[in-house]
Amino acid sequence: MRFKEDIETVFANDPAAKTPLEVVLCYPGLHALWLHRLAHALYRKKLYFLSRLISHLSRFLTGIEIHPGARIGRRVFIDHGMGIVIGETAQIGNDVIIFHQVTLGGTGKEKGKRHPTVEDGVLLGAGAKILGPVTLGEGCKIGAGAMVIESIPPGATAVGLPARWKQKNN
């Protein structure tokens, strides 16, 4: 596993982190990601019940619900993770920051790809709700409390309910 990289990711994103021991013992976002990796490996081997059981235990311990089918990249940082929900077909790239109460959810009972794709370097503000099979482009920022129901292009910032986006001026 990539424990050292995970701990370094916390230090790179949270100025409140003081020691590696504190990070390992006191960061539920990190615990949720570690347990998700185990659950996801079992899910890929079609051990669905066991993977869901580990996911359920993780939710109980951390307050973060990640379906074992979700695909999560490297150096993802979950800050104050309570209330995060990540659906089965969600895909999260590398170097993504997720704050509390974020939902990467579906919009109904569709089959197939029904959850968001979050590309590399995206920031998801507290309470953001990203719903349906939309794509959040590389490096975009989703503001706190935004509800995203359509894809957002790379580098854009989206805010509001429903979210409206603006491309960053160069």
C-alpha cells in the first residue's frame, strides 16, 4: 500500500497536521481511503458481500460512505470528511481535495454509469452535491454548497444552486 504517500498528502494539504502519528491515528478521511482500498480490491474479485461489509464498517467508523465499486486515484485528500457519500460508479482522479458533506451521487435508478467522474486536481467545496454521470474537468473548483447537474469544463469554477460556472481568465 501507499501509506507514506498518503501521509505526505495530508501534510501537503492540511496545515493543522503536526506529526505522522497524529495523522495515522486521527484522520478519518485517511482511514476511509485505506478501508476503501481493501473493499475495492474485494469488490473487483466479485466478493461483493465482504466488500460491502468493510464499506459499511468504514462508514460506521469514519462517517464517510464510499461504495466499494468507486474508483479513487492517488493523493486524494478528504478533509473534515463527515457526511461524504461517493457512489458505486463514481471515478475520482489524482490530487483531488474533498471537504465534508460532499455527495458524488446518482439521480435515480438508472443502470450503468450513473455517478460523477472527477478529473485530476479538482477541489470539491464543503456541502457540494455533484449528481449524475457528469464530468468535472481537470483543475476545476466546485464551491461550497453548489449543486452540479451538468459537466464542468477544465479549470472552471462552479458555484450556486444549480451551479453556474465561469472559466478562469488567463
